Amino acid sequence: MVIFVFITQEEIKSSLKIYPNPANDLLYIKSENIKENEKIEIRNMIGELVYESAATGLNELNASSWPLGTYVVKCGSSISKLMIAK
């Protein structure tokens, strides 16, 4: 099964702040205007879910074991791009 992920310029200008970006080990996701029961989902470019967690104001993640590449971060209706580089 092939899943295509498209990101528009409007979606990139989201309320998610990801830093450092590109990341290599620890990274932080700050999300504004979080609604109750929202989750942070991170998918690789073939659509596989690599991380999922309840959204808080500031989430700390350890991505040191993730492969190099580009990921899509989604929280509610906000979508942003994350790059992992070593």
C-alpha cells in the first residue's frame, strides 16, 4: 500500500513550533491553542506512524533512534514538517 503525504504552504505556517529543526536527538514541540484530547502524531514520508502522544503545551521527544529524513507532525488541524539529521 502506498500513501502519499502532501503539505501545502498554508499548513506549514501552523501553530506548531518544533525546535531544533532539523533535530538529531532531543526535540521539542510547542503547540498553541490545544483542545482537550488532542494528540501529537508524527509520521514518516510513507505515512507510517512513528510517534503518538497526548498534546501538552510543550512536548519533549527523544528522536535519537529515528532514521534520517523528513517527517510530518500533526496536532489537531495544525501540520508542520520535521527533519531528522545526524
